[in-house]
Amino acid sequence: MAEMTGQRREETVFPQGPSALAGHVVPFAGWLAVILLLQVLEHFNICPRSLYPWSYAVKSVACAAMFLFFKPWRFYPAFQWRHTGIALGAGVLVAVIWILPETTLFGRWCPAGLDFYHRWLIMMPGALPDYFDPALFPALPAGHLSWAYSPTEAGWGLTVMKLLGSAVVIAVIEEFFFRGFLYRWLRRASFWEVPLSAFDAQAFWTVVAVFGLEHDRWLAGCAAGAVYGWVAIRTGGVWASALAHGLTNFLLGVYVIVSRQYGFW
């Protein structure tokens, strides 16, 4: 992480205040609100399978609209094309980290490792996730909820909306929240006064941990958070990490559709 220190890039610090806070937080909060609503409906057994792909499509459109309304990118320098290489490389790296431990290749190479990964490195540690059955691997158990996003059940329109929402909407929203807001807010309440290129180890690793625990594959999530965080600090802005995150999610989504490993979704 030595490259993070002493960065003096084309970053500009603006007087921002409440509009910056809303732009970074509200779209992500809206995304979480839909997830919590579905969990409440699940608790009362009033959440039909068809609601999941439709809710994902609706929240993708709604949260994208919030993001466009608040325009949080106003508070950052424009994307620099010279950062494209580092962003794309980071996106591919995280996709490999995310996918490889759950492939047949890894299973053939290290069967015990496959079981260990699923039992201890995915929420909840100590129990196999419901989408992983060693007797069926790599197939997904019949009737599993994740099939609701497949084209055979949801239709290609909603499956593509899932892919685009993951790669274009939530990837960008999460980067503005975690890297743009949370990383700097942990250092100062007036987070807009903190240059993103200024590295702080405690804030950095706290965000990595929180980002990891936001995902069921917590170890892969922590690795992703570290990589995206490094990209944001290295470039002094959010757009490069957002591009990396979006590419990861796009590659993961394409892998899901092609391999039918809907457990990732």
C-alpha cells in the first residue's frame, strides 16, 4: 500500500455539505431499503418468487434516478482515461478472486478446499450455504430461490436488468458510498474536506471489513474492498474504482448466465 501515501493528484476539494452527504448516502440507503422490505415480506411468508427479479429491476431504476438527481460526481474530478488500465485490471482481478474458489477447476484441484471455502469463508461460517450441495456441485439445488433470476423463470428482460443493475447501478452507488463517503467520514464528519487520495490505515481497513461483511462471500468481499479502495486512493477519485467494480459485476453476471451458477446472484 506504499503507493497510497503522499498522493498529490488532480483531485479538488469542494465546499459541499448536505448535498454531498445526500448524493453519497441516499441512493445506497434506497437500495438497502428494498432489501430490508423483501426480508420483512419473507418473514411473513408473503414474498412470491416472481417479486425478486421485479424488485431488483425497480430498485435499479429508482436508485439510478436518485443518483442522477443528486449528482454526487460533481464533487470529484472527471475520470482520467489514463486510469483505465488500472481500473480494468482491478476489475478482472476481483472477478477471478470471486469466481475461482467456486469452480469445478478448484474442486478438482482441491476438493477439501472447496468444502472448506463454502463452510467457513461464506456467511454463516460453520454451515454450508443453501445453494451449495457437495453431492450436486456445480449444479444448483432444484427449486432454489436464485433460479428466480434465470431467463427460464424470469425471462431475458429481467435477467438482463439484473445484470445491468449489478454492473451499472449498484457498483457505482456502492463506490460513492463506501469509498467516497464512508472512508472519509470515518476520519472527519465533514468528509468532503478530506482528500480521497490521503491514505488512513484505520479507516481503510474498517471500510474493507464493512464492505466484506455486506456480502455473503465475506472473504472475497474483503479482498474486493481492498482492491477497489486501493484504486480509489491511487487515482484520487471514485470513477476508476466504480469502473473496476462495474467490470467485476459484469463479468460475474456473464459467468452466472453462461454457467447457470445462479447461486452467485
